Amino acid sequence: MLSFERKPPLLILLGPTAVGKTAVSLDLAERLDAEIVSADSRLLYRGMDIGTAKPSEQERARVRHHLIDVADPDEVWSLAKYLEAARQAIAEIHARGRLPLMVGGTGQYVRAFVEGWRVPRVEPDPRLRLALERWAEEIGAQGLYNRLQRLDPQAAIRIEPQNLRRTVRALEVILSTGERFSSQREAGASPYRQLLLGLQRPRPELYARVDARIEAMFAAGLVDEVQALLARGYAPELPPLSAIGYRQVVEYLRGEISLEEAKAQMRRITRRYIRQQSNWFKPDDPRICWFRARPGVAAEMEAAVRAFLGGKN
């Protein structure tokens, strides 16, 4: 059993899409008697397995996982809701005397934990959100983003101009509370003693793995998975179904693009997403201990973790 005389420890394994986090996290967790807490926004949703590269049932049987398959695709999970659920999961892991290992590529989730963000729990306002979305249809995503820049420049810095969903959410919070979104999201002291383990590969190698993963998704039945979600009544406009892969398959099923074009779009958008992830996980960030993805890397990480738990730098 672990003894937590200081702040309780939290291990965080981060890195871009397709770098190999799942395999390494399983090996590392087994070595350390740890439980995995997902920090991937796409893994929250039931029925979305293939397109999210979700850990398999066999992999989840090897190591206990948290925050996977906890919501239906039409449920709204804000950052505040995720943070609350993740902190609860981590507290329960600590209570069992085990190590929590947070694993993910959703940079916002990871940074919120690392920096101790205090996020406003503002419930969604469907009417206000609809009005903002209709306004975006009139002036475009960039036009709406420009409005956010004028109201809250600091919030706008953290959001990509083409990310309409996050722009709408920021404006929704501002208009609901009368306060700047950025001022409600200030960083505080983390309640955890953290060790950040970064996993990286050369960009060409990463892109090759993305291409292979996309082909494997279609071979595993991605089209059938999307058809099943639509048959259950989930609207293709739902945020989870606008994720990479799902949106392209919906367009394919509508006859708007070919299967090869769907794959090409997925490759192109995933590459762009990987470049965006590097803004969250910078190679020169002194808080992150970076490791090259290769055979035996989990053993290297284990040594770093044991030194960390022993109080060594």
C-alpha cells in the first residue's frame, strides 16, 4: 500500500494521437500496480469504439480503467464535468492505496489537471447556444471568433479559430455570467504531486502509424459502427459524431464523398490535429519528461516513476 504523507501522486502519460500511449500505459500500469484514468474526450462515449481507437475489452481487463464508456453520444460533458469525475476517480484510486495514471491526448483535459484550472460549472443554455450557432451561420466561424477576441482576448488565445464548438461555449459562458471566460478559468495550485511522462515519435513515423490506423479502422467495421449509431437515433450533428472519422463516414453514407475521399480527409485532418496537439505538449516544456517510443520504454518510465515516488528529481 502507498503512503501519501505529502500531496498524493498523480502520473500523467501524454502524447499525440497514434504515438502508442495505450500499449505503453498498460505495461506501465501493470508494473506499478496503477489504475488508468482516461483523459481522452472521445473515449467517454458508449458505442464509439473503432473510430476512437478505444482500448479493447481485453486491454481493460488487464488494467482497471476509468472514464471510458460513461456517457451516451447525446450527453453533454463539459470540461468542468470531466474534471469533477476525474478527480473523484483519482480520489478513489488513492483510497485503495494504488497509483492513478492519467492517459490521454486531449490537451485541454491534461493541462486543466496540470495547472489546477478552476473551471466555471455553467450549465448549457440550449436557446442561447442555438442563437450563437445561428449567428455563426450568418457571419461564419471566423466572424464569431472575432467577436470572442473583442470580448475576451485571453480566452480566444486558447481556442483555434475554426473550433466553432469551443468558441460558442466561451461566448455562452460570458453571456450567461456577465464575466470574461478567461477570468473564470484561472489556474490554481494542483492538489497532486505530478509526474508528466511524454511519449514521442518522429513526425514521419507518427504519420505512417496514423495511415495504418485509419485503414485498420475501416477493416474493423468503422462504417458499420457509424451506421449503428445513426440507426439508434443519434443525430450526426452531435459533437461526438463530428469527431475525426465519424463526420467523414457520415458524409460517405450520405453519398457526399467517396470512401477513399473519407480516408484522405481523415489522414489530412488527423495530421493537422497532431500539429495542434504539439501546442499543448511542447517538446521544450520543462515539466514533461520525454521518452522516445520504442521497445522497453515502459521500463525506462518505471525507473523514472520510482525515483519520483522516492523523492528524487
